[in-house]
Amino acid sequence: MRRDHRPYLLKKLDQRIQHFYAKRFLRPQFDRLGRGGIFIKPWYVEVFGPRVSLGDFPTVVGAPDARIRLSVWPRQEGEGKIVIGDYALLCPGVRISSAAEVRIEDNCMIASHAYITDSDWHGIYDRVSPGQGKPVHIEENVWIGDSAILCKGVHVGKNSIIGAGAVVAHDIPENVIAAGNPAEVIRELDRAAQFKKRAEWYADPGKLFSDLDAIDREMLRQNTLFGWLRHLVSPRQRD
């Protein structure tokens, strides 16, 4: 569909249901789930295992064909940890798997179908053993592109961008763009440039959510319940 046909009150009800689901069914699965999150289709977010934390004001977007999966599979008791900082963006299909530790700092954006793992999950010669895990550390304000893969033991410096489809098998320094398989630095960012981070968007959460609500009211004000039902059963070309 070209636009949202829902009446304003129906969209607000849908948002409340999603918020309730995240609070009632997702929050207990995390060691910590911060305040102020935006969850879109949270029933397509799967959390498996202990020691999974997500900071304040995350934006988490699930989809029926691209579930978000955060999984801890320790080799032995006490191992494995996923820690994601504040203001994170997790897009549909993101998978993060840990046998050692995956640490993602504040303001990071992870695009659709990206995969981050700290283990090979099988030995080179021993295909039964889960193999040796090595921690992954992603510093603040990193942007990981669509379908990128970050392998065990890597460190990505702050502000860096990982290109779509890149396979990161070695450390990436800060303030660069890396792309390819294996990923290599293709450009340095301007160190004097001022970065606008996701934290700034949430500088005044009350005003932010009020402004978003006002936008919804304006965009949906002409929608009717009948029009929404009509487009479901008899969509037209310009719907």
C-alpha cells in the first residue's frame, strides 16, 4: 500500500498493543531492557539464553519474514553475553549470537539482516565442538550496513561504517568506511566533522513523542474506519 489507511485511533491502539506486548512478554526475557523503547511488531523479536541486555530508548523493528534473534549459547556455565547500549537501532532480520561476549556501545545502528557472532560454532576439525569464542566489541555510533557479517574477535572503532554485505574478519579502526569480503578500509571520515547521534533525537523524549503523535494526527486525519476496511477487501491502484 502507498499509505497508511488506518484511522488515527486505530493506529494508536495498535501502538499500545505493541508497547504492552514488549513490556509484558519481551522485558522478562532480558537481563535489562531500558526505558522509552519503540518496538514495531515485537512478537517477531526472539531472545534466547541468559545475559542479554538492551539499553534506553532502543528502536527495534521486527518483521514476519525477518525476525530479530538475540541468542546466547555458552560453551559452559557463565559464558556468553550480549550487551547493547542506549539509543540502538535494530532493523528486521538482525541476528546476534554469543558464546563469549558481544558488546555494542551507544548510538549504534544495525541494518536489516546483519549478523554478529563471537564464535564459529564448530571447530575446524572437530565438527561436534562449538569451537573457541572471542569477544566482539563495537564502539559507539557505528553503522552496520545491510547483510553485513561481523566475525568473532573483531573490534570496530567509533563512528565507523560497515558497508552492505561486508564480511568483517579483522579489526576496523575508528572514523572509516569499510566494505568488501574480507572488509577493508575504503575511505576515512572527516575527523573534524560534527556527528549527529541518535541520542540527540531523544534529547527531549516527551517533545519527540508529542511531535510524532502530532504528525500521525495530521497524516491520518482524513482516514475513516470504512475506508480502512474497504482497502483491505478491495484495494485500488492508488491505495
